[in-house]
Amino acid sequence: MPDHDSAALLSRQTKRRRVDIGVKRTVGTTSVVFTKGRATLFSAMNPHGSEQDVECSVVQHADGEKSNVLRKLLKRANSYEDAMIPFPGATIISQLLKNNITKNGGTEPSFQGSGLSSTGSEIHQEDACSNSSRESPQECLSPFSRPTMSQFDIERLGDEHLRAKRARVENIIRGMSHSPSVALRGNENDREGAPQPPSPRESYRENKRKQKLPQQQQQSFQQLVSARKEQKHEERRQLKLQLEDMQKQLRQLQEKFYQIYDSTDSENEEDGNLSEDSMHSDGMDHQAQDSVADRSDNEMSDLDPGHFIDRARALIRQHAMMTEKPKRDSQRGKDQGPASMHTEGKQLAETLKQELNTAMSQVVDTVVKVFSKPVPQVFPPLQMPQARFAVNGENPNFHAANQRLQCFGDVIIPNPLDTFTNMQMPSSNDQTEALPLVVRKNSSDQSSSTPTPVGHHHHHPSLHPSPLSATVGFGSPSFRHPFPLPLMGYPFQNPLGTPSGSYSGKDRVSPESLDLSREATSLRTKMSSNHMNHRSCSPSYPGSTTEGLSLSLIKSECGDLQDMAEISPYSGSTISFFKKKKKNRLSPNHLKKAKLMFFYTRYPSSNMLKMFFSDVKFNRCITSQLIKWFSNFREFYYIQMEKFARQAINDGVTGTEELNVTRDCELYRALNMHYNKANDFEVPERFLEVAQITLREFFNAIVAGKDVDPSWKKAIYKVICKLDSEVPDIFKSPNCLQELLHE
DNA sequence: CTAAACCCTG
DNA sequence: CAGGGTTTAG
């Protein structure tokens, strides 16, 4: 885990550092892996800054005419030529160029117009590669340090490459002397008159080399091609193995999935869909891709559970179809020779991409489903690891997928050798799963968004076995629950408030908790529809399948994890399971509890409310309702105070010392009747004091005539709000009512 | 602008 | 008590 993080961090830092080295960024749309490769390439190519960039641009853009003009200018001003000559990075080129310049009498830039300008950039690229291959061949060959190529090969190739490049450079130089423009201007004569005219012998030798070296180049090309073919074979074999492995896991997931969600319902629906799909079996590739894309674009935007479930099922169907495809592909690959390896590799890549899309979607779904359920807000110790699990790839399967992704990346990573074999690389846009990025982002966001702990509780819903792990038990270790789920009974408050006291023992298994799945199913519809109403935060996520899903994960995890659980595709059964305990509505018992709490606190903060009503699922509605309750309590309280104060004034009371609040006074009875109707709660003495103070405040204010001010009560409020006392911890317990009233 | 408080009404 | 309108502090 730390390794994973630090490694990724390192690579990111490396990436950034490299990208930042002087090289203008090309296009920001390339995938991570590809960008990294390019960054490496560029940094190797341009180790000394941007001088080469200038040269490069000149090479690329100068056409014949311009170079002619330039040459004229340069002929007159040799100082500029001096500025151009130093070639810090490319030692060989600079050597050759210098030599040639001296040979040509300072007509160095003319090679740009020699008809080779179109290949100028290519020259540079090859040069860069050979340069870096001299320094650190690994880096140039592959950022992922492909182990299949021996060091010898690398050196040999680098050497051949170097020689080939040298030949090209010399060709260029030669071309300079034979360039049309030069010939047109009778440069032959100029050269004859040059300070160091090349001897005819030298010229002859160069001619020979000019013809010979490209042949060497071609030979090396052939060798490279065959080597690459072997390599590709090996890669393909490994990829197939991995693909099979992945398919196996996916099948297991699929089985579990059906077991869980489709065992009871929708068998007919499933059949119908399957037959429908079989109709399109020939256009399957497009079918799968399109549906994935469409879903990510459209359906992801309305994330109600029903759609999610549908989507998940569709994904599984896609997978079922796609398990057939790779076999066909591999067969085709064997039948056809190496000539088709090119397209073969691309097809394999496409297949893998689809597989990975599906696999990742399912994995993410599963992770979300399983680990978003336990309520995080009130149980930090469990919430943290689970959250990290969900987003950071602690899941072994997640790791596996990541590795496969890397492996997959290996296939399409632009390898410098590919320039020889003219291997057509898949567009970087094809790689839709920028997974490491997503994960990274996710985890970083996650770390900064951990909900604040809200106190501890003796027992908690999150300790309950999730129906998934408890009843099913994934066959694959990949999908096993990461932490043990103790079978603890939870003495939850039942909805009608009747005491469930017989189960209050914390170490006993509640019979209800064992029989929840049945009720959960029946509650599914109700709950999901109930929560869709205040799903105002239901986001719409753009992007591709995996990314969209991951993004939804990110967003949800950053926000309310409970809300996110509701968005989750499988919220139906699992959520309602917890709803049993974590209710989304305030019961009459809660009202009663709130009233009793009012004896201690008149101005509870929302945090306090959450703390003391930990058995309700807090959302905006619940919070405001509780606040409204206390607002109403206060309203009644102050009304009573004002009423009795005025009454006292009317009764001829002159001083506040005559105003006492006792347990037998009218005021107290009124208040007690309101907040403690059953009179089964012993009102704390402190409340009497506060009530007395309030009464006197009102009395004084009225006597002083302050009540003419429309906001004259606010001063009193300010005083009273400071008189809140601690609410006993017993109120934090969900069954405080039983425990309180039984005293 | 929003959440909360305040005020009123049903 | 809940709901709605208004005011106000951040």
C-alpha cells in the first residue's frame, strides 16, 4: 500500500519534472502513459535546453527559397553562423556539421533547402533516440523497461541505429553539396576554391558509404522486424494468459452478481435481453463499445438505482458476449501469419480495452456497492480503511486490473524501435482508461475529505454483516471483504418506538438482524423511491465508462458518503438493510427525546443534534426538521415566559425576587406539560433556574418598557442561549428513552 | 447568496 | 408542530 502510493507519486513527480524541462508541451490530450513516454523521449532528446528547438523549427519550416535568402544573409554575416554552429546536444551531428561547414565554406544552412527538409524532424527524432540510447538505452527504449530485450540487443541496435543515423547525416551533408540551389549557383566552383577542398578520394569513399550504409540499415531493419515479431508473439501469448485469467475472475464476479441480484427477480427479463443481444452478435464489437459509451454519456447522468442496476446487468451481458470474442481472435491470429500481426495486435488491444472497461466497471461497482454501505460519519475507525480500500486500489482485484493495464500499456507504448518497423501505433486517444490518474485523484481527494469524527458509540450499524459478505461469500479471494464483520447484534430502535429492550444486550445476536435480508428486499422499492426525492446532489457525470464511474466515485466520496450510498447502483437491498437502524425519518420517539433534551439545551447546534440523534440518517431535511423542532420549543418556551411575566406584572409583582420558578408553579406545569407530557422524566434542577432567569429577564424588559422595540426579545435570547447545560451522555444512546424512562 | 432565525398561521 | 414568508448574519 505505501509502496503503491509512493511509487505512483514518484512516477508522477518524475513525469512532471520531465515535462517541465524546457520542452513545450505538445498536446494535452494524450493518455498518461503515452505522455510519459513522450516526455522521456523529449527530455532525452533535448537534454541541454531549447537551442535545438530553434534549430528544429528552422529545419522544419525553412523551404528552399527561405534558405536561399538565409544563406545569402549568412554569407554576409558570419557571426550569425557562429551562433548557429554550436550544437550542444548532438555531438556527432555538430562534428559532422562543423566539418562540412568548413568544407563548404560556411554554407551550412543550405542543407535545409536540399530537399531533405521534409525529413528534418525525423532526423532529429532519430538523433535524439540514438543520443539517449548512448547514455541510457533503457530509457530510450521503453519507459517501462521492457525486459524482453537483452542488453546486447539494445547495444547492438543502438550501435546500428547510430550508424544508420550517421549515414543519414552524411547523406544530408552530401545532399547539401549537390542540392539544386547549390548547383544552380555553381557551387561546385565555390567548393573547388574552398580552403579545404575535399580530395577526390574522400569524395569517392563517401559515395560508397552513401550507397552502402542504407543497406546496412535495411538489414538491421529486417533483423529488428523479426525480433519484434517474436516479441509480439510472446507478448500476445502473455496477454492471452492474462486475459483468460481476467475472464475467469469476471465469470466468478458474474456468477456472484447473478446470485445476489437476480436470483429472485427478473429471470424473464434477463432471458429477453439475452435473446435480444444475440440478434446483434455479429456487430458485437460496436455494440459493446457503443453501449458502453452511450451509457457513460447518458445514463450516468441520472443515477438512480434502477438505472444502475440495469446498467450493471448490461455490463455483465457484454462481458458474457465478449468472452467469446478473444478466442476467435486468438484463433485468427494463429491461422494468419505474421503479416497480419499488425492488425492482430490492434484487435487484441481493442479486445483488452473492452475487457478492461467492463472489468473495471464491475470492480468499481462492486467496491462501491460493498463498501459504501457502512455509515461512515459516526464510525471513523472503520470508515477510513474502507474508504481507502474503495478508492486506492487496496482491493487485490484492483491491483490486478492495474497491472494488466500496465501490461496493456506495454503493448501500445511507443517504442523507439517501432520507428524502424514502421509499427503503426494505436492512437493515444484509444486508451480510455487513464486509471492511475483517476485513482490518484481519487485518493488525494479522499484524504482531504474525511468526515470529522462525531463521537463514539457503543454499537454501530457498520459493524453489522453486510448481506453480501455474510450470505454469499465470494469465491474469488479478490472479492472478499477486506475486514472481518463480527456478527454483532444491534439494539436498534424500532420505527414505532416500542421498546426493544430485550435486545439491548450488546453481545447478543438480534433475531431480527438475522432475518433482515427478507425485509430488505421488500423495503427496497420504498426506500429507493423515498430517497430519490432529495437526491438534489445527484450528479451527472460526463466521460467514458470507467472514468465516469470513477468520477462518480470520487464525487460521491468527497461528499456525503451516505448520499453516495444511495446513488450506488445496488443501494436497494443493502441500503435498506441499514435503514432498519439508520432511519431516514424522525419518529415520535425522537420528538420526545428532543423535548427532553430541551430541558438541558435550548440552542443545540446541528453537530450536537447529529451526535445525539445518531440513529437517524442525517440529511438536510432531517437537520432542518430537528432545528425547527427546537425552534418551536423555544417559541413555546418564550411565549410562556412572556405570558407569565406579563401576568406577574398584572398581578402587581414589583420585583424579580418575587418571581421564582418551582416545580409546583403554573409556569413549570405548563412547560412540563409541553416537554414532558407523560411526566416520566425528572426535569433537571438547572432547567428551573434557567426558566426563572428567563422569566425575570422578560419581567424586567417589560417593566422597562423595552417591549416597544420589535426586536426586544433578542437581548433575552442572547442571555438565555448562554445558559445551555451539558446534555447527559445517556441521550446519545439510541435507546436512551428506554433507559431514561425506566429509571 | 444561503442558512438560520424570526414571525405568523393553520 | 409544520409550513411559509420575511429578515438577517456571514
